[in-house]
Amino acid sequence: MLSGKGGTGKTTITASFAELAHDIVIADCDVDAPDLHMLLHPEIMKTQEFKGPKLAVIDRTKCIECGLCQNSCRFGAINANLKIDPFSCEGCGVCVIVCPEEAITLQERISGYAFISKTKYGTMSHARLNPGEANSGKLVTLVRQNARQIAEKEICNLILIDGPPGIGCPVIASVTGVDAGLIVTEATMSGIHDLHRALQLLNHFKISPLVCINKYDINRENTEKIVSFCENNKVYVVGRIPFDPIVTEAMVAGKTVVKHSPENVVSQEIENTWKRVLSALNKE
Amino acid sequence: MIISIASGKGGTGKTSVAVNMALSFKDVQLLDCDVEEPNAYLLLQPKIDETKPVYISIPLVDEELCDHCGRCSEFCEFNALFVTPEKVLFFPELCHSCGGCMIVCPKNAITEKNLEIGLIKKGVVEGIELVYGELNVGEPMAVPVIKEVKKQIKSNKTVIIDSPPGASCPVIESVLGSDYCILVSEPTPFGLHDLKIMIQVLGELNIPFGVIINRAGIGDRKIYDFCEEKGVRIILEIPFQRKIAELYSSGIPFVVEMPEWKRKFQLLMEDIKGV
């Protein structure tokens, strides 16, 4: 599940799919701002430390203040007082090799945690990047590996991945090697723009795209534009979900919308969308 | 003064706030640092006066000089280089352009070349100087493009920075150096959860901030309780109105059709400058 633009409804729809599906493993790959757990209520079974990029540390007792490290750092992470800014340090180690006094070392830092949890809907692989840490792509890869291992062990042939917004490193890590990418878009100008870029991304990695238009009735003209664009490009539009405050109400109740209000048109549309996704996957 | 706009959760209305605020104030510089999905220009439709490519430096190995000793791959913390007895394999998507491989190579077999990873574009519209970046599709690293956008900051101007969603490196790079950060959230469990993450980030970066609650009226009151309990200032509320949502969907900034909001954004700006 991806979107390009944030806030189009990826997590809402992923959670409902988890409710409707059978024999799945769920992965939340939005590691910097994970929200899926608020709807699926995982019970953590296993926690794993995630070591992100290393951090350069200067031993002031050895440092002769020559400034070579500062001049060599391409990330501007070492200031005039030779203090290292942990937010800018990428842990590359250039300062370590240029230091004539061997005063600098790279130290490991715990950048977050990966979890394996039990939910009512299946086992869930998820994570939490510490706020402000780098390398979310690597943590996404760990979440994916964990999900894969669970799926193999439990003999599940479907992994449902809630991806992050954007098209950069954590998104690339989320979609690499998947069988299909469902782009959740919305009927806004920004939604259309970001859909185009998300489709280009899937195309770049040769992944079959599916499209779902959320809040389609907020602008029917834009919805028509998306539908005809997808038709012209042979992209299957698997769902059109209307805007309804029930989605927020379900979120407040901590439930998936299909569970909270199964009779509501939103839930019914999500159910139809899920059926179409499954049939598209079976054709692959 | 540099004001950045961030959120944690995507789709809370960062770009909408950034653009409407810029239109209320004029004579500002607006930097769209969401280089993965830049949207501010869609709402402003500026004429683009300048486009320039953004490059990163990547190693270029001279196989004639290389004796495949493997020092470069041993050094590389990002596993961007892999040395076989016959060949050096390089994975540009993993390279952070630190230049270390060039330094450690005992045969001086490594030089650098440029790789284009995106564009920055500039244009002026309604007195607003818009600068935005566009990461090439398939390129993983947004930070170098964001850095390039931020190099265009004019220190004598009021600068508004529209940051990407999330709470990791692209967000840090966008908000770093801001005098104030506006966190745009919504009164829902997801909005509150991701707001808390961003508050933690800003605390570590030591940037003062206030919260705009967008789509006020939906969801629940927990975000208000949280802000009150933690002493977090709510600097503005934008009610949920179908009209605002529809205008946004058509790419129209709401202050254009609802000019009474300009005054609110002007007052907000004065308030922030007071801080």
C-alpha cells in the first residue's frame, strides 16, 4: 500500500483489508510515523534493537584540534568547536580516517526497535524509528525481512504492507520485490500529481500497479480524470471510496471501519475493493 | 525569520497552511522541501524562471589503476562498493557521497563524478518567491535535494518552509535552522500520535513551535487535552468545512475564495514573530 501523498487513507484501508483477509502477515513499514497499531492493537511478542547509522565520537583527551575532521566532513556535522552534531552525522567514518591522532571512533547507536506482534488478524511485523533518526529505509528492510520469515514459518502466502508516504528511500525499501502495489490516492490536484509519481516509481521497479480512489466524491471531475488516466495507461482502478465521517469515528473508536460500521457504504466499498485486489493478485 | 511547517502524519494540511500563509503575507520566500511529492506549486501555479539540476558525487573507479585490494568496500559503511577479484561493483543508490573511498584507496584509482538526482525550480507568483525541489523518481535520497533548496534561502526575507511528512532525515533537514516550527495536526488519534513524535523531534532540535489544528470539529478532543496538559500552544484552528476541502481538491488556496482568512494568517505571523 502506497500513496505518494500522505494522508490519503493508506492505513485506514490497510487495517480494513487486514480485517477482511485470511491467513496474512501484516507489516507496517511507515516506521517514522506508524499508525496501524492504533487500529490493529498488536500484542508485542518480540522486540529487536535496530542499529542505524553509526555516530562519530571524538576523544577530547587525544584530540589536538587540528580541524582536519571538520574540513573533511561533507555533512557539516562537525562545528568550529569540533563538536559533532548527531543529527547531521551520517556515520560514514571519513573523520576517523583523516584524524592523525586516532582520536575519533564510530560508535553504534540504537536508532529504533523492530517488533513482532500478535494481532487478531495475523502476525504483525512493525517498528518504531526513534524520532529524528536516519536510515528509515534500512529499518523498513528489517520489517520486511521479519514479515517474510513469519510468512514462511506460518505458511502464509500473503503479506500486506502499509507503506510510508513519498517516493524516497523508505518507500523504495517498502516496494522492492512486491507482487503488486496498491496506490491509495484522493480526488485532489495534489493526489493526482502524487499518483503520477507513485505510478512512475512502480513502473521503474517493474511492479504491477493497482489504484484506489479515496474520498472520490470530494471532486468527481478529478475522479474522472484519474479513471481515464488509468484506463489510458492500462492501470486497474480497484476501488472508489466515498468521503464519510464514519472513517474518523472508527479511528477514534480504535477500530477498523469495516468492523465499526459494516453496513456503511465506505465499508462495503472497501470490501469490494479487497475482492478486486484479490482477483487481480490471482491473475498475476 | 525562518518558519517551517511540519506534521509527522501526512495529509494534515501542511502545504495548504504554507501556501495560504504565504498568500496572506506576500513578499515572502516559500520553500517546498517535500521534494518527493512537491505540491505547493500546484496551488500557486508560478511561471518557472529557473531550473537547475541537483547532483551528488559518486565514485568513479579506474579499473586500470585498481588492484582490487578491497579497502574501499571495507571502509564503506553503506555497502555501496563490493570488490571482486576482477571488478569493483558500485551501487549508487546506497552511496552517501562521503568521499571516504577516494581517501582510503592506496592506488588513487578512485575519482568522483556527478550523478543527477533531481531538480530545483524557482518562480515568482503574487509577490511570493517559490523554490521547490523535485527528486527524480527511483532515486532514494531526498536530503541532498532538500539541502539545495535550502541554499536558496534569502536571509533578509521571511521564509516559509513546507516540510515533508514523517519524522526522519528529510524532515530534520527541512526544519533544521528554523526560528519557529508550525506543527499542523488534526484532532484524530493518528494526528495526535504523530504530533507527539514531532514534538519530541523539535524538543531535541531546540526549535520553538506551536500547533495548528486543521479540520477542527472532526474526531475527538484528545489533542486539545494533550496540548493543555503539556503546555503546548494551539496557535490556530481551521475548522473542517467541505468548502475548504473542495477548494483544495481543485488546487485553489482557500484564502483566495475566503479572504477573511488572510487577516487570521497575518495575525498568526505577528504572533509568531513575537515569540
